[in-house]
Amino acid sequence: MNLPDTPLERARRTRERAEELGRAADRATDPEHRQRLREKARRLLGEGLEGQDGR
């Protein structure tokens, strides 16, 4: 089933992806990899917040 891609749905998926990246960073053993994962999660959350106004 293909659901409509609404701004709210995109924001939810972005937030879920950032949470997954955060959990992966918690499990990562290499400090550099952990840092890259955390930065990617922060970047996703920042983009998600910018897109929430529906524009």
C-alpha cells in the first residue's frame, strides 16, 4: 500500500531515521564512526525541523 507523502509523514520518518542513527551510534565501537552517525542524526533532525512548517 502506498500512502500519501504528507509533510507530517515525512517528519515522522525523518525523526525515526534519526533515532535509528542515534541507536547505531550508541552501539558503534569506533569513536570516529560514532561521531559521524551522531552528526548525521543531528543533521536529519535539523532538516526535519526546517520542513515542518509545510513550505
